[in-house]
Amino acid sequence: MVAASCAGSGPPAAVESPSPVDGALSQGLIAYAGARGVGVLDPATGKAIVVAPLPAGSAFKVSGPVWAPAPGLPYPVLYFTIHDDRPAESRTTSGVVPYDWLFRVDPFAGVITPVAASYDFQSEGPFGLVANSHYLALTVGCCTTYEVDALDLTKSSSAVKVVTKPPTQTALFSEGAAPGVSGLVAVRAFATGLWYWLDLDANVLHAFPLKLGPDDGPIAISADGTTVAVSRPDHGPIIQPIDVTVPSGSSPAAGSSPTPTTTTPHPASKPRAVNSKLPHADGVAWSPDASLLALAVSGRLQIYSASGKDGTPAAKTYLTGSGVSGIDWSEAIHGQSFASVKPATAPQPVVDALLKSTKLPAAADTSANRPLTKVYVWQYDSSKASPIATIADATPAVLQQYPPMGAAVAFHHWAPSASWALSGGCYRYRVVIKGSIPPVAFTFGLGSNEPCKKASP
């Protein structure tokens, strides 16, 4: 695994809380993924703006967005994933090499940052993207190989790591996260449909406090950790109490076949339907004070009163016809206003730049030479002097001193083999291609090929 940024390994630098500004976002912002890209909507005015544009059609599959912290910032930012769904290349045709991408967007600076990229030829990309103030988690895979990956957001330098992965561990779907700095992520088992808490700190499974069905989810838990909204396969979401505490001493290992314990408290109140006339909601999110519930349903954004009776119409409907597929509602953001929201550049140029960087040299990209071509890749922190930056050939001595990452030829390109092997920030990658051709060496990075400036002593 590789780190998601090149800063130090300690906690993010402390930042001062900003003073309130005119038009401050006391009701937060609602983030959404739609047909035009990732955007934000001001629930106070209904105004919306796309902050990370994506091409029309089905070029990229999006998961998220979610609000979560970023190092050095006093306000939350957006994280989302995309999967390159454009026609893939084959041995005899041109096309793309499919990657999963994790991006971060600062909607108040208008800056988009690639966090990590992962070669993915099996699935349609990540899903179940969830986050709190501690972790971001998601599901990747297909068939019976679904894995849960996580990023620790409390560290300036942190790995996007595989937490659970078959066949040695249970195939799980990420469905929601406990609020605050908790390490608990709500997951549903692929084989049985049973629900658990996945403790990302200890890498163990706990019993889940509610009895939910195999087709329920996603879920959203209020900021105070007392109420949950659960999307059902039909008849709309339900609201009910939840207890996010976990009894000690009742944690089977995540690699085993866990059984819910009887010591986990079950709230006595019955679930209450939001609107039984609704179909499945693709996304659910609470307002900062949990008085309102936002739903991504039928391709639009609807807002309901959390205390309304079953069947009460939506208080507001936004983005009709926009193909809304995912939503998240931020905390109050007192130091910013909607007027300060700025669109960032589209993520596609970063995606295309990686495809260009990983294309085989023309002389190596022949039916005779591809089987003989070897690719060697090293990661280094470009903010520091590194001998890796000047490697010109993968000699036995170099390979022994600097073991490379796993990589292999993939038709007309090469690709790293480990999950989330490529990271952004100050990390750069030195590549040597040889075997079928004389050694060719070059350097690239996600988002930028230029080295970072050296940190001040």
C-alpha cells in the first residue's frame, strides 16, 4: 500500500476556526452526483453549482460524494470516486485501461486533487462510499470478491488500505458510517445479507444493533448518533433509533464467520416510514440538526421533515431531471458562503494523463515484443532528494537495493497490480521499461509530473 499524501505521518496541522461570514452556510451544503458531475446545493436558497464536471453519457461511473475533513482546512471538502467506463482496449483494438479513482474537491478553493488510482479490469468501480471525521470507506470488486477499502482521514500521510478481502475474509458491502471520529462502518455480508459493524481501528466485526434486511441500505446516521435512516428496496426509507456504542469483548475476527451477539442493545421503538409511496432511495442524508432528511430518489433530490407522518409530501424537490444518484449533507460551515463556491477543473484530464503515462513505447507494443516487455515501477516522495528519481535501468543491483512495485503489461499499456497502488500529493513514480527494447526511463505523477518543492527545514 502507498500513502495518500506526502506530508509527515503526524496528525494534520491545527487550524483556527474561521469567524462567521455574511451568508454563512448555517444549514450546511448538500453535495450530489448527477449527470453533469459532482455539485453542491444550498438548502437555504435552492441554488446549485457543479464543482467537478464530468462528460455527458456513461464515460465515468461515479460513487459518492461524501463530506469529510482534509489536512489543514477548517471546513469539510468533498470526496468521490469514478471508474473509467469508456470502451476498454483489447489486443487488437484501441481504448482505455480501466482505473478506479478517488478524488478530493475543495469547493471553496475550486481545486480538485487526485488522491489515489487503482487498476480495475473486473468491476464497474467503487460503490458504497461513506465517511465520517475519521475514516473514508468504500467497496470494490465483483461477484464474490467484494472488498472493503479505507483511508484514515486523521493522518496527513495515510494509506488507502484493503481492510477485508475474500477468500480469507468475508465479502462485505459498506453501507454507512457511525458519526464523529468513530472507526465503525456499517457493512452487509454478501453471502448471508446479515449486517455488522466493521471496526476499522481493530479490523474486527461487531454485531449490528438493528435487524436489517439483505436488500436494505444505504443508511445515514444523525450527527448525534441516535437516529438512523435506512433505504429500503421499496416503500421508501424508514427512520428509527440506533445505538452506535459497541459492547467490549464481543468481537469475532473479521476473517471468521461472525455471529451477532445478544449483548448488543436493540432500540425498542418501531421503525417509522418516511413516505411509503417512494421507491428505493439511492442516497440518504441528514441535515446538521437532523430535522430534515434528504433523499436521492428517482434521479432527483427531495427533502422531507424528519417528524412528518408517512406519506407527507416532500417539503422541497430539487434537481429534477438531473440524474441525481448520490448525496451527502455537510455540517454547518460558518466560515464560508455559497457565493464563495468555485467550480474546479474536470477530473478527466488527470485520468487521460495517466493513460498517456502508462502507454507502452511503440517499439515494445507489438505482438512479438509485448510478451518480452518488462515494466519496473518505484514510488518516491518528490519533496525530498531520492536516488530513485534518477534510476536509468533496472539492473540486478538496482532491483536488490530498491525493490519495485508490482506491475505488468496490459495490452498496449502497463498497469500496477496492487490495489490503490498509485497516490497523488508529492509522490512520483519512476518507470523503466525494458526486455523487448533498450531501457526507457521516465517519471510521472498523478495530477503533476513536476517534483514538489522541498519542505523548509
